Amino acid sequence: MATIVVMPQLGNSVESCIIVEWMIAEGDSVAVDQTLASIETDKSTMEVPSTAEGTVLKLLWEEGDEVPVKDPLIIVGEPGEDISGLVPGGDAAPVEDAPDKATAAPEQAAPAFATERATGAVSPRARALAASAGLDASTITEGSGPHGRVIERDVAAAIAAGPVLTSAARAAGVQATEGTGIGGRVSVADAGRTPEAAPASCPVTSAPAGADYPGASTSTPLKGVRKVVAKRMMESLTTTAQLTLNTTANAAGILAMRKKVKNADPALGLGKITLNDLVCFAVSRTLPKYPVFNAHLEDGVLTQFEQVHLGFACDTPRGLLVPVIRSAQALGLKAFSDEAKRLAGGAIDGTIAPDFLSGGTFTVSNIGSFGIETFTPVINLPQTAILGVGAITPRPVVAADGTIGVEQRLNLSLTIDHQVIDGADGARFLRDLVAAIDNIDVTVLA
């Protein structure tokens, strides 16, 4: 009997996943735990294993589609098995043995099964193709995707049927075989116009090279990590009262300690401790003194945490991710550094569990390695504060004897939510953090 394989629940916070690439095709044989597809959640990229074995009778989604967790993904069974009762939308012809891939038609034919009436759902790839052609995808009344979803081939067919009407022309019911608008679109001015009606005094000529306006462009819907980041950043800036305070710390201590651990006996395993580890470690020791900074503000309710679940911004091939070091205040320096490396590695290669990308109570963002001295970090909702770490820069300093010297200073930028944290509290937090960094050798012993 045919079996439906569903999109798995990959972490408690994941609601849907985008299919990046199918690793199998209809007619292929699959085994249990064989990879079916590469998917992208709102936090990472991972693979979907099969929970059944047999022949792939139907792929229910296209690459680029966003699939809710627990929704049907593929149908697996025996070749020729009737799956009409399982395919969304109605009857389906029995699946024949897979054709030889070398002789398969380059164009995929429309599916044999009937679909439900369009629900208004449009796949991301279909929406992008429609936008590039100036087509309103909502005008396609019948989609050939699951549950009547409009997919890329539906848009391609609509474009081929042409012509494309502007929204005003469509509202006015204009009928024309050719358009004079941008990209050949039919506009209201083309009502009743035929090719023969073009004035003889206005011959159509080729545009000179470089005269095309606005020129080539590419429209790509935001998806995956980028879409989530865009949404969260806008929500953060529009729902909080953000204030940024800037200061510097003497970097001599952390520079000396970094040099010391780097040259330590390799058997101790301290060589991978970084300057960022030392700064974040100092943050984890300062936060317990300021519960309002180690907190969430949601719907007017402030929740303060005893444990420090420290998030750190991580630049990955898929965009900005924020892994979370759980109970950071309880870890020694080496354990803290090892956990940071493990989480960063998983975030970069896409293997990190989604649950380790949520639940943070405070975040550190370090872009000092790019030479940025100060910046305004945006609070990671629902947290109440975030620390930005800039570059270490030389600053003039006047010694006790009146002589002028040079001191290496670490730039720090603290953004607070002024709804629950006052500027004076932010200044006190930075004061104590600076002291913890200045005296890092004592901080790691505390």
C-alpha cells in the first residue's frame, strides 16, 4: 500500500520549510533514511530522510515551495499503484515504470491528476517569474500544484499565451493582441488597436544600444533566513525604544591572555580561545548582576532569567544566524569556547539543531574583525538589550606623570530597550563590563 512521507518537525520552533533541492525523482527507488531533499528552515539548512521504502510515485511540491511541517511531501509505493485517493485534488492515473532518463522529455508535462480550484496560493518561484514578466499571478484561476497551488509552469503557460495586461487594462476589459507598453504589455491606450492601425508616420525602429530602460533586472522573493531576518529587524525597530550607548575598554588584558593561551601547552586545549570568546565570557559574568538586561519583554510582560543563555551573531552562507550558548554563566572558559566553536561550526555548515538557534536571553554581535569601530546593533526580540563589539583601535592616553602614550582600546556599543532600561542603568552595565574586560585574568577565575 502506498505511503505518504510528511515534512518532519525539525525543532519546536520550526513551522515550515522551503525545499531547496530534490535529491530523488518520480520513479526512483528509495530506502528508509535515504535523503529525499535539502530543505531550508527559517534558521538553517538540513536534509529530510525518508521514513518509508519503495518507489517514488509522486513529488507533491516543487523546489522553492514552502511546505508546512507535518504536510504530505511525497508518495511512496509500488510501480503502477493507484494513488488517486492520496494525491490532493482528485483522480490520478497509475504511475508507470519510470522512463529512461536519457530519453525523457526535457520539459516536464503537466500532471495527469486533476487539481482543486485555485486557493490563491502561489509558490515563490511562480511569484518571481510572474513579477519579472509583469503578470499578476492572482489572475491565474487554475493552479496545477497541490491543492490548486499556482506553480512555475502555470505562470510560464500564462506568459506564453500572452499578451500581458497592465492592471488598469485588465480592469477596463481591454482586448488586444499586441501591447505598446513596457515589455510589450497591453495598456488602456491599446484598446481596439491592431498591428495594422499603427500610424505610418511612426515606423517602429530598433532602439539603439544602451537605450533600454530601465534595463535588465532580477526579482527574487525573500525567503528562508533572509526573510526571517528582514521581518525581525523591522519588528524590532518598530516595537521597541532603542537607545545605543558607546564606550571603550582597555584591550591590553584580553590581548595578553589571548597570546598566553595561544602559546600554552597544546595538551591543555586552550589554543582555540579567541578574543571574542573572552569578551563574551566577560558578558556572561556581568549579566547576572543586571537581570533586566538578561530578559524578555513580550506583550507588556517583562520576564527576567536566572540563567544566561547567550546568543552570538554568526555570519553564515545562508545569512545571519544567532546560536545560543545555554547556561553560559556556569561554563568555564575552555568549555565556553568549545561550545561556541561547536555551535558556530554547525551554523555555518547547516547542521545545527534549530532549537540551538532560539531561546537566547542576551546577544553579542562582533564585527570588529571587519575594521568597524562602532555601530548600532539592533535588539534581537524579545530580548531587552544587545552588545555590539567593534575593532580594537589605538587611542592616545595621558599617563599619571603627564606624558602621552598610546593604549589599545576595544570599542563597545550597547543598545537597550528604553521601555524597561534607563540610560543610567545601561551606563552602569557598561562600566562593570569594561572592568571585567580590563581585568579578564581575574574574571576567568571568579
